[in-house]
Amino acid sequence: MTTAPPPRVSRRRAGPRRGRSAPATAVRAALAVLSSVAVLAACAGPPQGGPDGSGASFSLSAGTPRPKGDIDSFTWAVYAEPPTLDYTMAFDYPQNTILSNVCESLMRWTPGLTLAPGLAEKASNPDPTTWVYDLRRGVRFHDGRTMTADDVVFSLGRQMDPDNAAAWAQNFQNVASVRKTGPLQVTVKLTKPDSQFPQYMATAAGVVASKAGVTAAGKDYGTSGGLACTGPFTLGDWQKGQSLELRRFDGYWGTRAKAGEVVFRFLTDASARTNALLSGEADGGYLIPTESYARLKDSGVGTLYFGEGLSTVNVGITNMKGALGDVRVRRALSLALDRSGFVRAGLGGAGTVTHSLTSRAAWAGASPRVRKAAFDGLPSTTRDIEKARALVKEAGATGRTLTVATSSIGQDVSLLATAVQAAGSQIGLDIRVKSVAPNAFTALFTDPGAREGIDMFPLTYYDSITDPLDLLTNFRTGAYLNFAGYSDKRYDDLVERAGATYDRDSRLRIETELQRHAAERLPWIPVAEWPTAVFLNKRITGAPTTIAYMYYPWAADVGAAP
């Protein structure tokens, strides 16, 4: 992904995040960069900044101003071209940014990060292992056919078919059957209660496409021709390597899109993408390079907004067979990290230091008492070099060599890697920085062989649902993103209990125990919360500011600015 912000990772799959072997002398340079960035103004809005000294200068916006009316077209910058738009493989930012406007799911994740009816007007749970979806009547696919229960059974079946190697297959692991139980009704039977499954029906896991349309496309589905979905836009011209067009679907069952056409431009270079936004070559974009925040904010050609991203930046531990197998060493690194300096330099001041692997907004559905319990008493992020050095000595790890991977994709990754190296040098650890090409960095998430010789790497995680379990489940024994093989039976049991508990507050109470365990044992080291960023020039407005754009038809809301 060259210099673009790499995809973050979510529960269902591993996506790249970004990071040459840097010499030890780079430590002083890292410290200089992190400490020389000017402290910015105060942070407003959730995630709430505290007296952590991060100097964050941003506020979260619930949305952007309402459009005054329709617009013929607008152009959107994306950092990479999707390899396919097949919904079963829609596991990353480029795919979902586009696909969310073309294909729709049984349920919908709203801009407010809540669950709402989608293509199913009603979801019911008559018993703990049964979910019944009653479908909207008269919904048309882009190929002209009308949606039926057969299309839903077929679409979910593609996610479960091992031959498809679907990116969302894990979310169907507890599904015993998907059956048509009426012309507009589908019943899903589970092997055991699964509180996460119904929430994932608002993501690409729950997309419904025309059975006839997908079958007719065959192996070309997702790479050429239409997608046979139901969204407010249809797939238009796709100029490989350059751009992709969406056209308004006048037969849409919901609110008509305000734009007649959307053009997505593939701009893999971060500078080129920023320049396109400044020149008007692109009207807007998500995933703004952190190094461009100030330039865009002060440009006068548009507005840079921040919204809830349900995202945390972490140091992902990949090897617990060496020094990092001792929790005292992991705690020492956590105590020595200059989180505030990283937020200022690596995140452009738009972030909040955190001691939690989960974002605060992920707990929005909890009662005040449960939310308080989730964060009270977690280990402090206050730097304590002396205590950290003592922990390393106590663990017998003084002088031990560790390797952190990095890549050239963006400063949020490169500066976190050097911050880790700098922290290690202050507490008696010899941390080497190994830079790898962007595609090799991506392989760290999917290929155990690529992680050989790597002890840790910068990892940003976003939730695909508003539930902390989306992240916390990653540390159960054998989980896909449990790179270091962390294992604790009590933790596994708690994950199982939470997954089987439908009552939200009861489930979140269990998740507070998982939260505390993860914060104490540090299978990953939390660093910061990171909001979603979106830039709109003066032509357009209406785009959501939150991470919901991954699965919500956001482009339909964009229209002419007042």
C-alpha cells in the first residue's frame, strides 16, 4: 500500500497496518522527533482526554452539515484499488468504502454506531439458538429482480462455503443452518448462543445479493460487471489502476441518493492524495494521512472532521517465547513508552493516550456503572522509567535483544516502532527496528513465516461492531489474531460466557473482567485511541464522520454544500 495509511485490523481477519532495519543510533532521532513536536491545544469530546499530557488538538463531530440539495457528481480519494468487490472478500478499507454504497446487509450500522433494520425489517430471537429475519417487501436488485428469502439463503451460504475462503467465515462458526421459512423470511439456527452473530449481520457478513446475478457472473463476480445488490448506487465504469464510478440507482427502496455519480480515484501515494484534496481533483476522502492533518486543516479549501473510529493503536506482540514471554518485560515496555509524544508526532495530535485495548465508545451500550468498572483500576499509562528498568532487571532481561517491525507506509507506524525502540533503550533492552516492504508488512497478519524473527509490530485495530468483545476475543487460545499464542483457560471461559450472553449489560459485565485481564497481562500493549478522519472541500457535505462508513451507504448522504 506504499505510503497510504494501511488497513487496520478487525476481528474477522487480519489486515495490514503499516513499517528497514534501523540502527540503534536511530534511538536518539526517535526521541528527538517525539519530544520536539509542539504541544497542541486541548482535546474536546470523546474519547475523553485526561491529564495525560498528550496535547491532543481535535474534537469529535457527530456528523457533517446537511446538504442544501442534490449534486451531479463528486470525486472521492481512496488509498488503494480493491482487488475485488465480492462482498465475501470485503475485509478492508478500500473494498468496504466503496461496497457499502452498492451492497446492503440484513441489518444496518448507523452513523451513530447503533444497530438498525436493514434489508430485514425485523430480527427476532425466539430462543437462544434461533434468529429469524423478516425481509422488506419489494426490494429490487440492480439486475431488476426482486429480493426473496432464496437470495438471503444463497448470500449467507457463500460466506459459509469453505471453497470461497470468505473473509467473514469466522463469524459463521456457530451457524448450523440458514433456511427459508417463508417467501420473505429466513431462519438461522445456531449450534450455541452467539451474541456476536446478530451484530455482524450489519457488516459485509450480512450482505444480500441476487442469487441469479451472482451465479450468472461466475468467477468474474466482484471484478467485472455489476454486483447484483440492492444499494443506492450501482457499479459503473471501473478503469483498472485509475478510478471506479458508482451511479445512482433510481429503483432504490430507501432514500434516494443526493449525488448522481460518485468517482473513486485510486491514489496510493499519500502526498498525491493530499494534493488532490487541496487542488479539488478530489472533493473528499476518509483515512487522511496523519502527516497531512495540519496542512488540510489550515488550507481554507475545506474542512477536516474527526469522528468516532472505535480504533486503538497498539504494539502487537508476536513472540512470547523470548523475553516478551515474561509479563514483567511487557509491563516494563508499557511503562517506558512515550505515548503522549507518539500521539503528537505519529497521530498528528489527533488521538488520546489510553491504557485500554478497547475504545471507550465500544462500551457505549453499557450502564454507567459497568462503563466505570471497565476502566477504573486499569494500569496507569504514566511513564515510570525507573520502575520499568527494575522490572526488566527482575525478569533477567537486561541486554536482551528484541525486534520490532515497521514499514514506510505512514508515520503512525514508523514513529511507533521508533518509540518502542527508544523506550527499550532507556530500560536496558536492545530493540532493533526491522523495516519491511508494505506487502511484507501485510503478510505479518496472515503468514506465521513472515513473523519469524519479529517480536512485535505496530497494530491498529478497529471494531466492526459496537461491542468490546470484537477486540477482546482475539486473545482466546487459538484466535486468528493471537499471533504470540497467548493462552489462559479462565480468559477463554470468559470469552465463551460473553459470547453466549445476549443481555447487553450482563455481557458487558463479563467483558469488564476480560478487559482487566488483558490490561494486566498485555497480550498487546495499548498506546492510543485514534479517531476516523474525513476531509470535505467546499463543494460537498453530508458524509458521516464515524467508522460506520465501512458498512453504511454514506455516499448517498453526500450532496451540495450550503
